[in-house]
Amino acid sequence: MKNTFEVKNPDWKLSPFTGMTKKHYIECAKYLLERAFKHVRSIETPISFPKIPGKTYPQPDAPDWRYRSADFEALERTFTLAGPLIHVDPDTKINNINLRDYYCRHIYNALTPGHPNSLPLPENLPDSTYQFTCEFGGLFKTLLLMPETLWPHFTREQRDEIAVTMSKWAHHRTTQNNWRIFNIVTLSFLKKYGYEIDEELLKSHLLWVASYHSGNGWYLEQTYNYYTISLFIVYGTIWNRAFGDEYYPEIAETIEKSAYELMKTYTDFFARDGYVNMWARSICYRTWISGGFPVSFMLKGISPLDPGWARRLCSGSLLQFVTREEFYENDIPSLGFYGHREYVLQNYSCAGSPFIMFLPFICLALPDDSPFWTAKENEGIWEMLGNNSKTTVLENPGLVLVNHGKTGTSEIIPGKVYYDDHNYSKLVYNTHFPWEDHNPGGGTSMEYSFRSLDPRDVRGDDINFYLTGHTLQNDPEKNAGFTTSQSMLYNGVRKNVLYRQAIMRKPPNNGVGYIIDLAEIIIPGGIIRIDRSRLAFEYELTLGHYGLPHIKGNKAEIHQFEEGTKKVITAAIPGRRLALITYGGWDKVAATIHTGRNAEADESTVLYAYKKRMAKNPAIELMITVLLHKTDDNEWTEEELSPVKKIEIMDITPSYSVLGANITLSDNKEYEIDFKDIDGYRTC
């Protein structure tokens, strides 16, 4: 038997796609906690998970409070499952331990000054921000929604003791943007239950948070990412209903409006089967973005989402992970996406961090007669897409979302990325082809990889040496490897063509000489790229496709052929296929095997295009490439591998722009590629 969650006695009548009903959500939550509680010997034992070697915390030389933080995170984040279970049944037991009694005991111990297991107070630590603030936000978000799970079961004296620690952390320093929500939630809980707070501070945090709204329901958070959904919208909506509507109605209405706006396109982030995309930071949180499904039924009035589709996607996203054996490490969710992968992690995560992925279990707070539970599962827009692809453009965060009816996958195309970070800077992210880590040897998956062959870079001379007579730092070792874009700029959609720019080196280091102008035509099951290279000096360049994992060590099957200037290479593993086609601007196509870079397997195959330009002043070029994907075992047809019928390249376009093209597809659709004033359209 697989050591995973299985949907037992599925209800195919109510849930024809997943079999999941409220009963199965309860069973799943219990299953996950039963595995976690293997690390709990008795009701007296604080929950603590084995420390994982690598970049996550606590490191071996960390101070004691860092270890205390990791254990508090395990306690709080497992309550993401325990709280909803206590809500539906206060007598719930896990491994013969009553959940309500357990969490009452250990939360009281953690929050009572002077107890051996108590948290440090901020005045006893250097003045800074700490993970404790984040966990307070998570805990009191759950208790705002379901206060009866714990709060009434503390005595008045215990509440007063707890409130001391709560208040000190709630009023303590926080970081910018999303962390303010944690202070807001904790301060609000205190006030709601009769404790004195700094109300001007609470209002200030609220106004700060509201100020980050950027449009389309999205909030600025370093760069745009899932935090908009999981914190600003999910935490924000819970705060609205439990506190904001009564005390700050105007601010609550502001949050409500942004939630409704986001829900217009929220479902576009999910694949047909509910799969979530491996995108942005905090990847080990996985399905926390699915918390938007139940919270949409906590908005005022009727939910903007189709309830049958919402439950289908929510259930599918959970089953994406909990049914995989490699998902579990030490009986809890691994630090990674499917299995443990160091390259996706941040140093603020610990072994207990992934339990926030069970945020969608707030659905258990919805009543039995909620449409979320009573509606029959359906597939929403997917039932009508056929082989077509639906494109959604979110101008304000610079995101383009694609639902491919032909393959059942969904893609995120990012446009506003401020820095070199593969969590954000890939050309495209796909639900069924998770991204790979960067390969300094070239051929990085779904990225342009650039290597300077400029002799000044190779020698380590400053490139301005002969203008200034002064040598500045220019590390030849750093220049020896391939690098990816240092920022991605969004330039808009014109005539059904998406324009972006990949900046391979930022100014002042001759940034205007290291630009790739991106023009993309979305087609069923893929994309046609007509990209313009403005790379000023000698260089090598690769463009990688998605990575194909070698499941159980089985390598991908590769085929390659040429037809005149057209070069084609394909790769296949069971259930997935890729094709890369070049029509110009490249020297060759090839495949490489990566080790330790894929989210699903230790080895993977990446198809890529390659070119090398050794002129001192290389010409501007158009690179015309097609990247296709499949999620079946059907061979590629000649028609599928011939998506382009005609290419007309223009040195000067009718709008007086440099180096554009007219592209006619095999279905006779015509597209004009015109980079007119693209530098002036930059947004980031």
C-alpha cells in the first residue's frame, strides 16, 4: 500500500472529479495530523519536528530563541489543521490525544511569561523583527474565524496571562507590507476580547496595508506573488467578518472590493485538475493559495465563484500533494514542492513551515449547507475550452495567465520582476512542468541564459578601462558562467502580442547593451517567441524549454530533425511531451541532462536552443522559437510541429521601428511583431 492519503468511499455523484466531500476533508486533515503527531509522545509533549540540514532554520549555531521559534511555528501551523477539526468536533482525538486539550495546554504554555516553554518577549531580544510575529498572525487569524475552538476554554486568569505576551508582540516592530497583517490580526483579537491596544497603531497598519493595493485585486509584496491571495485576501476577509466590518467599515469595504476584483481571475491560476503552479517564493507553502476558494464564500453576498468548480479546484490542489509518497519527509510535508529540494527554499522556513499549506481547510468553518459543500463538482471554463487557450492579462501586476484547453495546464507569465530570482524570473511557469534550478553551464529551463565572451570580461578588465584609464572590479570567474535575466519588464499587450524585456545586465554596467526584447504569441499548448536580441558584444546564449523529470530514473526519449532552416527537437516521458522548434536566429537545438535541479526527480532532460556570436559588435537579431507541451502519450503530428506558415522579417516596420516581423500561422492567423518604442513602455 502507498503510504499516502487516499480518498476512501469517494462520492462520485456529488464530486465526479475528485470524490471529495466535507467528510473526506475531515478524514484528510486527521490523516495529516496523525502523521505529524507521531512526533508527540503524550499530551504533555510539545510538538517538535526533526531539524532538516540545509539552508532552513534553525542552524546548529543558532541562539536558543531561534529553536523556540521553530517549535512555536510547528505548534501554530499544525493548528491550521487542528483548529478546523476542533470546530467540527470539539472531541476530536489524534493518536488518543484530545486536540482541544492539547492546543489549549501548549498555546497557554507558550504564551505565559515565566513558563519553561514560554516564548521570549520582544524586550528581551535585540530590537528587530522575529518569526514570532508571523505565527501570532496565523494563530489569531484562525481564532478570529473560529474562536470557540480554544478561547472560551481558558479561564479569565489564563486569558489575562496570555494577553500580556500577545500584546507585547502585537505592538512590536514589524516589517513592511504583508507582515503588518499579522500585527493587525493580533491587535484586533485583543481589542475584540476586551484588552486595551494602541488603536492609532492598528489604524496605521491598516492604512499601510490598504495603500499597497495595485489593481486587479493585487497588492505589492516585494514583487507580485501568492501572498496577495493567501494573506491580503484570505486573512483580510477573515478580519473583515470578525472585526473590520464593526470597527473599521470603510477599510473593510476597501479590502472587500479588492477581494471581489481578484476573484474575477483567481481560478485562472489553477490547472484543469486543480494543480497549483510552482511559482514565487515560499514554494513549500504550496496549496496555501487555495485558501481563496473557501474564503470566497465568506465574502458579503453570493460568492463570486462557481461553488462546484471552487471545490473541484480546491480538492484537486490538495490531492496534487497529499497522494504522493515523496511529499512526506519525517511523516510531515517535506521542504520543497513534491519532495525536498534545497534550491526552492528560503532561510526563514523550518520543518513546520509547510503546514500553512493547509490554509484551505478553513472550508470546515463553512456550514454544511454552504454551496461550497452542496454544489456538484464541475470543471468551469474547461468544459468549453476544447483545444483553445484562454488568456487573461492582469495589467497592474504585469501577469499573464493562460489556460490551455488542449493540455489542461495553466501558465503564469510574469512581467514585473525586480531582481535575479528564479522563483520569479522564468519566462513562463507551468502547473504540470515545475521549474528547474539554474544551470551555470547553460541550457537553464525556461530562461534565456547569457554568457559574455567579451575579452574584457574574460580577462577581468573593466569595460570602460580604455575610456577612463582606471580598472574597476570585473570578476572573470563570475563572467565564466551563464547567467539569467537580472530583471523582467512588462511592456504591455498589443494586437494580441505580449511584449516584455529581459534585462541580462542592469545599468550602470552597460545595461542598454544587454537587452532581449520579448514578443510572444500564445497558441494552444504553447507559445511562439519572436524575440529581438540587443546584446552588444561577444556572447553565447541559450533558451531552455521546460524540464522533463526522469521518473524512477527513466530518461526522456529524444528525437531531432531539420527541414531547411527549421530545426525541431522533441522529448517524451510517460504522460508528458515537449517540442522545441526554431525558425531563425539560432545555431542549433540540443538536449542536456541536469542533475539535482528538477522538482520531481534527481535527473531531468532540458531541450534548448543555442547560439554563439563572436563579432565585436554583433547585429540585432530576431530569434524565432516555438515551445510546445503535451500531457499525453500521443506522438507529435506534422501539423503540430508546423505551427508557422510564413515569416516576413522587416528591417524597418511600417511604424518606423527596427527589426520586426509579420507572422502567419498554419491556421492563417496573422500577427504583426513591432517593437515600436518598447523601451518607453517599460513598467516594473
